[in-house]
Amino acid sequence: MDLATCTEAIRAKVGAESGLKATLKFNCGSDGVIFVDAISSPNTVSNEDIDAVCTIEISLENLSAMLAGELNPVSGFMSGKLKVSGDMSVAMRLQSVV
């Protein structure tokens, strides 16, 4: 999946009210970012590089695998395929959305 496809997949999963109640950013390095504003109503998803309370550093390939259900977020974290900075509780709540 490219960044636009991943952005749309996250937008569909987040929906209008995800329950995250926070801001979250997937940082895919040179491939770009996906910013989730789950404070606004309805929730919004964009490719703006805005500061978030939780940032997940992940390759676009691993993000695609996670969105397709091929990479479990917890095992991805434990194996170093994704790194979380900021509020870890937001990342934990994300698992129920993704």
C-alpha cells in the first residue's frame, strides 16, 4: 500500500468517533506521515505533519501489514518494527481501532 491508501484505510477504521480522544501520528519517515485527530468531532485523518500526543515510528511496509491484519501491533512493538513515543496509553487504545 502507498501512503494515500494507508491514509484512507486509517480514515475508514477511525470513522467519525474512534474513542481514542487524543492526537496520534504515524511517522513513516521519508514516505510521509498520517495524523489522526481523534479529539475533533468528527475525527479527522490527514497527511499533515503536526505534533501529536503519541507518535508511532513505523515503515510504510509495516504499517500496510498492520492495517491488513498481517502484523499484530503488540508483537510489532516487541520486535522493534514500530516505536512509540509520547503517551503510550493512546497507542494501547489504538489496538482496538486498528
